[in-house]
Amino acid sequence: MRLPVYAIIGVMLIPACNKKDSEDVPPMPAPTPVASVQPEQPTVLSTAEPAKPGEVVRPELDNRDDGISGTLVSVSGAKANLKVAADWKMTKAAYQVATAPDGKSVLAFGNSDTATSILDKMATAAGLTECTWQAPQTLTVGKDKLSAQAADGTCKKGGAQTPAAYMATEGLVALGAWDESADRTNLFGAMRSVAKAATGPGSPSALIACCRVLAQNAKNTPPPQGPFMLQAAATCEAAARANNVAAVNAALAQFGMHCK
């Protein structure tokens, strides 16, 4: 029996269709994980200029009020005072000088509205020579936020070059120098302790004025009491610079005087 042509074609196509349906369909690829994108943090710009190589005064003094406690140093004519470490040795001549116990750091103090006019004399008092200074900078120093002029520099001490710095504010000038191996914490801590000087009764300036009245009286008093009064006046002024009211009045009381 002969089959129609279309029947033969149909029989041939059926296996082909069944084979195709039986093939495994490849699995869908796994989805690619999406990375978590963190938002960019805004860039914070610092307005503070970084310290220059070798610059010391600005990072040590500017906008800092972490001064040390210790012996109060008052300079006649200045409207500010500061403190030096209690174990530093104080000497008084034309300029007051404080020296660290190890002798590696020194501070000198003076009074001038123009710091540069007395820097050489202060350096000499501190045992320094051939000081040179960079251009002064305007800084804010101490708990009272005083505007100060300050500069880095170098001096010679015993023939060797040593770093140095000065600060001037409210008529007070402080000049310091230190050996390279020295701990300069107390030196700049003293500068950072600068504050406006108290005025009125009981302030160092008022106490000093009382002592100088005694000294003036001594000049008009003949020996032997005159020299004794001058010695008492010197003791009185030393106590006044430390704001020691009791010691001031103890010195004055020997001559019937009292300072409020």
C-alpha cells in the first residue's frame, strides 16, 4: 500500500520534534550582584595655613591658652603679665631673666610698645648674641585672647647657634631661646600664660607703686636708715611682682606704711 507523500513527511518530522523537546534547556545565568555605592563624603577644607618648615611660634602660641602655672612675672609699664615655672631661676637687672634648672632654656622680659627697639638689649641680658628674626606675625595668645606680635629667630649662645622666639603684647615683651635638645614646654607655656594685668588696689602694678614710694623716701633719708629702707624697698618690689600683698605690707610696715 502506498502512503500519500504528506503522510510520509509527517512521520519523518515527529521524531525530530520529539528530540528537540527532550534536549535540556541551559539554566539562566545568576544575576550579577550590584555593588553598594557609598555616597561621597564632602571634602572639608581647612582654613588654617600649615606651619612652615622650622616655624615654631605660630603652632606653639596662636589661639592657645594652655599656659603653665608658677611664679607671676610683672614688668613695670606693661599691661600684661605671665607666669614662669616655679623652679626657674629669676634674676633682675635692667631686664628680668628666667633660666631653666638645666640651663638649656632662657626667657627675658621687658617693656616696650615697639618690641624690636629692645630685643638686642634683652638678648644681651639673657646671655645671647647675634640674634636675627623673621618677619613678625600677628597671633592670638592666652586666655584673654590678646593680640600679639611674634617671630621665630636664631641667636648665638656660648658661640653655638640656638633657636629663639619673641612675643610682644600689651607692652610686655618676652624673648626666649632654647638648646636643640631642650624641652621647650615650659618656655612656650610661660608665653601662653600671658593675661591682662589686674589694675586697682592689690594688683601688682599698684603694689609696685607703693614699694617705689618707699624707695623714694629712702633717697631722702640719711644713713644708716636710708640704705636699710632701700633694701626693704627692693624686697617689697620683688614681693609685689609676685602679687604677694602680705609680704609687701610686711616690708612697708617697718616704716609705718601700708598698701591696700
